[in-house]
Amino acid sequence: GAVVSQHPSRVICKSGTSVKIECRSLDFQATTMFWYRQFPKQSLMLMATSNEGSKATYEQGVEKDKFLINHASLTLSTLTVTSAHPEDSSFYICSARSIGAADTQYFGPGTRLTVL
Amino acid sequence: SQQGEEDPQALSIQEGENATMNCSYKTSINNLQWYRQNSGRGLVHLILIRSNEREKHSGRLRVTLDTSKKSSSLLITASRAADTASYFCATDEGGKLIFGQGTELSVKP
């Protein structure tokens, strides 16, 4: 089956630093990847849609200058949380949609970000 | 993003019993999907039902969809302790998945 990986799985950083999270589709090509954020005991909130070779589309209320998304290839999208603050601590999950299966998104295992 | 509502928010049952979770949404959809998430982990896709389908089965799972009421239900039959997890519905709205609030299911042995 289609596999999506995320790296790192956990990261702890100091307030004010930037953190990069990678999302890779391991055995398929993904023209579109999605980034979600999940706070404890809450649901997933879509942050942005990332299309290969073009600018990401951000959901209302998500600061594009704070959450930088780059989708440089058909198998890799990165999310950079710039100048992270404690309120950015969350579980970040990516998903990827295969070129040949528009209905299906494959989810990564998530990255737990803790900002001290 | 609009989010659907799920009920109940939490459900506690004994092993062997059936568990039913409901999901309501607000807009037109292409399909509706159900996912499971174990604590602190990623999502596992359970089942997808298209807007022109009314019912779908997969093993111990049964999903219904009523587009006139904008609602769906997930039934897990003969539950097991391993079914303990959070369950989310997600509607496909123009290619974007919009998740419901989730139901936290606890199955006691």
C-alpha cells in the first residue's frame, strides 16, 4: 500500500527557533499534499494544501509567513514553522494524494512539536 | 474550514457490543470517509462512501450515508478492546478533507 513518512517524529525546540518537518510519499507520486494540525483531544484542522511546483493554498486564519510550505518534488513537501512559540506546540500531520487516485489521501504518522 | 459534528463525543462499551457513531456535515460532498486514530498516532483509513452510495460494508464496519440529511453513521459490530481509539469522519469538499470533531471510543474487556 501507499506509504507516507514524516520526519522527525518528535521535535523539541526553544521559543524563537524555526523547525522544518518533512513529508515524503515513499512509493507513489503525489501532486498534492496537505498539512494538518491537531491539538490534544481535538480534531485535525487543515492548514494548507501544497501543490508540486506552485505556491501553497492556506486555509483562513493560517499565517503563510509563519508556516512556510515548499513542495519541491512529487514526493516531498516540507513545512517550516518559523519563530516557533509555545502556542505552536501541536501534532502536525501530512497527507498525500496519489496522481492516480484522486479520492484517496494517505496520511503520515505525524510529528509532535513541543516549543519550550 | 467548516467541520462536521460527531456524536457522541465519547462512547464506552463492553467488548462484544456494537458501537454506533454519527456524523453530520453542512455542505455538498464528493464522498465521506471514516478514519481511526490511536492515541498520539497517525490516521488509519477505514472506509470511503461516495455521495451516490447509501450503505457500505467492510468486515465488522458498516457505514451509511444520507445526503438528504447530510449525515453518516459508522457501526462497529462485535467490538473488541483493540477497537479503542478515536474515530473521525471526513468529508471530501472539492478535494479537501474536512474532519469532524471525532468520537472517542473505549471498549472494555
